[in-house]
Amino acid sequence: MTAAKINDGSIDHRALLVNARRIVVKVGTGVVCDEENEFDPQQVARLAGSIAGLAKAGRQVVLVSSGAVTLGAAELGLHRSRLKDASVTRACAAVGQCKLMEAYAESFRPHGLKVAQVLVTEDDFSDLNRYKILRQTFERLLKLGAIPIVNENDTVTNIYTEQAPIFRDNDRLAALVLSKLDADALVLLSNVDGLLYSVNGDLSNATVVAMVTEITAVIRQSAQGTSATGRGGMTAKLDAAEIAMHAGGMVVIANGKTRGVLERVFQGEKVGTLFLPGSRMAGKRRWLAFATTVRGHATVNANAAKALLYRQASLLVSGVTGCEGDFTAGQVITVQDEGGNMIGKGIAEFGCKELMEMLASGSPQRGVLVRRENFLILAAKEEQEEDV
């Protein structure tokens, strides 16, 4: 297969999963529901048993679980067509989250394990202080031996929005949790056997890709579509895999309906699709790349653009020619050149209003808008010029 870079087999990468100690498991709605898309408590009980086995073997497990909206809709007697209304979806999430946690608590109790509900919003990731507090909470729960069960807080989330999301599905959320916790592995359990690939696009002839070392455009093109019950799909899982790979984690996409699938994954068996870690980005750079909400942008002149791209310089106020947005100090902005081309994004030292006043003064300005350690280059560098 040309779309994925496959190892020659000289190294048994699956064996690395045997030694994974901190694990994030994401469970899709289709996994906790039966063929009629109704919540399946027996499946939840089997999942709890598998996770309990991993925990008793000395592994730390964080569970990211979908299913609250579906559970709530069933409890309220609402058809899925009603979920096109955001307020109805939020109401279903509020009702269903209680039922979901109740089901998990009951399923883990026979194994002597306590569960902890962790509901998050995008602000918990985009705000750096809350991001740090979130890690502290996870670390304490794991140290106390509890199983954190994570879900997006759909009750207060703007589910249908034009804004580019940090996560709009639990696949990406699970990858951000892995990144935050520096976990070793992420398992995305769905109702498919793994990443399917077919040369002509006919999935009836598709095969499961055993291992991927790089997510290419061809792979993404073959993974269009969403799931019947959730907001994700294979495209969302590839997004999640990419985040986790940049965080130095292994990722497995596997069928959650397969009996003993978690045990088999961490015994090193060839189950599902394995994504190998890529080059590991530093923690703050990962946060800037994947877990931030952009609040505005600044435009810079040619000299400032070159300094950012080639000299690893901070962005000086003197190099800024304009700004837009309602950002304040400490929030993330994008930086672009005067042609509108993206250079990168970083944490602003000044708010937009203060910056515009400085620019309007007409006199040379001192100060730094974005410090180098708080800036992430997103543009592809052209061949460096001799005078740069």
C-alpha cells in the first residue's frame, strides 16, 4: 500500500504496547449501543472488565466515553431527528450523562474500582491555566486509583458553531488527553475493524491497514464520512491519531465489539490499525498546535516575517502593521504577513485594543508582542535567502 509507510517487519512494534503503562481508551457511541442503536449495559460491563484487568496489571487507564446524548434521548423518549436542535441535544446530554456514569459505576464496582466523572469544554484546553489544572486533577485521580471517565460537557457546549473547533468529537478529545498526560498509547474503539483502504475506493474490497507511520493525503481521502450515532468517523480518528503521534504516543483503531479486544491489543496481537509515534513536539508547542482557540490576528511587515521564520526571533511591536480581533494579553493569535499568508500563532503579550493604540501613536514602539518561546511556526519555510 503506497498511502501508508509500512515498517519492513524487522521490529515488532506491537510488542511496545505490552509495556504501555499510561493508556487512554476512547469508546464511541456505536460501541456502547446495540444493533438498534440502543444503550447496551452488557457491553459496558464487558468493557469495564477489560479496563479493570489492565488496571490490576499495573496500568493507569483514562476512559473517554461517548453515549450520553443517545442515552438521554432514549430516557426522554426522543427520536434522533430531534437532535438537530442544539437545545434538545444539550438536554439529552444532561439526562444521559447521569445514566452513563451510573452504568459505569455499577460495572466497575464488582472489580473494586471507583470512577470519576470529568466533564470538559474547549476552554479547559484553550486556557493555559485551566489546561494545567486539568492535568493536576487527572494526576491526582490516577494516583488515588480511580478511573477518570471523560466526556465533553455538551450541556454547555456550542455544538453547532462556525468557529474552528479544538475538538468537536471525543476522538480528538481523547488525543488531547493523551497529549496532556504524556500517555503511552491511545486506543480508539469503534464499530469498525480499523483503517480500511481500497485502491479504487470500493470498501467491499477494502482491507484493514495493519500499521501506519505517516498520515498522508491519500489516507485522508479514503476516510471520508461520519458514524451513524456519533459526531466523528474515520476522519476524526485520523485527526486524533495525528495529534497523538506528535505527542509521542502509539494509537490503535480497533473494533470495540470484538470480545477481549483491549486485552489483545496490550498483549501485542495484530488487532486493528497501529499508528506509530512521529517526531515528538514539546508540550507548549503541542498546546499551541492543537489545543488553542485563536482570538485574533496580527499582520507584520516583511522584515518581521523573515525574523520569525528564519532567525527564531520574537515578534517585536515595531514589526506589526495591524491587528484584528478582540484578544487580550495571554490569549492566542495568528500572525500573518502583509499578503495574508499565515506565518504561525502564539501567545500575545498585549491585547488588541492596547496594540492598536500603540500603532496609532505614529512613534517607534518598543516591546514584544509574541515571545519566541510562545510562538509556533505553521508556514512552510522557503529556501533561506543569503541576506537573512
